[in-house]
Amino acid sequence: MTIRDLLRANAPTLSYELFPPRTPAAETTVEATMRMLVDTNPDFISITYGASGTTRSTSRSVVHKLAQSHTIPPLAHLTCVGQSRAELTEIIEGYLAEGVRDFLALRGDPPKGQTDWRPHPDGLLYASELVSLLREVAHGNGVDNLSIGVTAFPAQHAMPQWKQQGLDVLRAKQDAGADFAITQVFYEVAQYTALVDDASAQGIGLPIIPEVMPLVSVTRAHRAAQLTGVETPEALLADLEAAQDDEAALAAGVAHAAAFSSDLLDAGAPGIHVITFNRHEAAMELVSRLPLRGATHAR
């Protein structure tokens, strides 16, 4: 069953995000984390692609291992960065041959040191073009049950100068054949509901799954703000700063994430996508507090 099919069932989904390991030690950590997360019976696990597609081979290895060893549907990330249309086609065909049917189509970020975004000379410029290519390649390989996700941006949607542009981009992705969206980081439920309502009013009907990031240290909170451009809520930072030890910081971070997730589900979110940082502790504690599939097994 694809993610598209799961979302059509109208039961809130549970999913996690992992990033591919860069060292043998990190690979051991990912393996252990994966085993723990699988025990919570998630609907899918997404595997990121690195800042500029730099972890292509390790991402594919994790996707393959997840699909073959754990039988949890992997959501494979793809980006347009630094790759020609022919290279992307080859990658997609490889995934399809391995049975992968769920993809997250991203434009991707510029390579480190490059200030502006430029496509490969023979590549794609927009995520919507990648969605179209995924549909084209799948059709050419006789695959008709492909499920494609894209990204949405609640925090940026709150900025008047970005709002309509973001909706136009999301509509282009839908028109190209996207089935659902997963948000980037945000911390206000009102930003999510505004995006969903405004999108619906303009004929964009994609289910939008909110991404939740349990922040369990001040260092991680500052790093997340630096990477995403979205400021960490002051109340969360204050509670993390007041924590006397790692255990107290984890409890504080999870409490904020659990309240946020519960409010999102109450607002009609079709699921929760948990950022794990390749660690299971905070993710599983968060899930144990939510009315989601497998949550009773999270502890």
C-alpha cells in the first residue's frame, strides 16, 4: 500500500525521517534507531538525500535495507540538484526495480558555497518538473501505483510577500501529479491551518502532513533555527535552558512537541511526520503520547 492509499483511508499516519549515515559509527546508530522505530509500526519512514544530493548512494542503501529488511514502506527523497535528466531517470528506474513506490520530490538546496540555485545544464529547474519526470518514468516502466509527495512551507506562508508564490508553487506540483505534501519545520498551529485553508480555497487539495521536530537541547534548537531559518519558540528555548540535565531537557522538548502534535491532529492534520535526528529516544517518547498507529508500543 502506498502513502497515497494510506492517506485516503483517513486515519492519521505515523511516520519518521532518517538521514543517511556518513561514517561506520553513524551507520550502526541508524541501524539501531531503525529497529526501535519499526517496533512502533509506522506507516512509512522517509530517507533524506543530503544537503545537495551528496548522500545519494548511502540514501539508496538505507531505502533498500528498510524495504527489504523491515517491510516498512520507505519514502525515497529525490532532488534536482547537480543531476541531469538522464541521471535522475536512471536513479528512479533503479528504485522502481527494487520495489520502491513512494517518492518525495524536492528541488533541493544549492551546494555548499553557492549562494544562488542553478540547475544542471541538462537538468530540472523545479520540483514540479521532477514530479512530472517521476510519472513519466514510472509509466514507461509499467508502474501505475506510484505515490509522490512534495514539500509545503507553513512558516513562509505566514509571510505576505511569500504567500501567493508558495500557493502557486504548490498548485504546480499538484498539477504535475503530486499526491500529498509534507511540511518543512514550523511551530505554530495557526500557520498550518492557514496554509491548508488558503490552499483549499484555491483548489489545492493535497493532504498536507505536518513535520514535527522534537528539540531536546539548546544546541540542537539553535542549530535547527540556523538550518531552517525558522526561529525556535521562546517558551521552548526557556524550558530547555532551565533543564538541569539531558533527561530533563528531553522531557521538556518532548512535552512541547507532544502538545504541538496533539493540537495539529485536533486541527485535522492527516498524520504526524517526526524528525528523529537518527535517534529513537525523543521520537518514541513523543509517539507514546499521541493517538497514532503503534503509539502504545513506543515505550
